[in-house]
Amino acid sequence: MKEVLIVSIGSFFGGGMRYWISKMVQSCTVIAFPFGTMAVNVAGCLIIGFLSGLNWREGGWMSPSAKLLLTTGFCGGFTTFSTFMSEGEGLMKEENYVYMMLYLFGSLALGLIAVLAGHYLAKIIA
């Protein structure tokens, strides 16, 4: 039960940050492209890569509870696969196929690059 509470607290803050950052980023764009969701998903990948890089060795700095709070909780609440897919479908319905492909493949590529960059940064710092 303790673990569920820890994940819930992290998700609460991650979801709130996702909403706020996504809306802020999206308000700065003038084209029909889901930059807000893409930005939070890539940022979440960077964060989880960084956290995993800090904790990559056995007995890393994070306790199991901190890992649950920050990765499963915060990063899980911060990023959103369902919105990512829904916005991709929306671009397809609007017959915006170029934007759809850029969004889907760009998000995947940038997400992987961000995880790797976060992990690398953590190794440099730690």
C-alpha cells in the first residue's frame, strides 16, 4: 500500500507539471502541431534517463521508494502515451500526414536521444 501512495504522489505532481508545461509550450506555437505533448514526452525521457544514469550502479543513490516516486510516479504522470497517440490520430484525421509522421517518428527518435543524453549527463556528473 505504501508503494501505491508513493507512486500516486509522484503522478500527482508529474501530471500537474505535464498539463502546465504542455499548455505553456502549445500557446507559443501558431501551427497545428502538438509541440506541447512532444516537449513533455521528450523532457520526461531526459529526466528518466538522467535518473537511471545516476542510479545505474548496484546500490545507486536512490532508495527503492525514491525510485518509485521519481520514475514510475513523477515521470509516469509527466509523460503521456495516450495523448501522443490521440494527437497522432487527430493529425491523420485532418489529413496532415506529413505532420503526423514528423510527430510520431520525431517523438520516438527525440525520446530515445533524450534518454541516452540524460543517462550520459548523469554519468558525467556522478
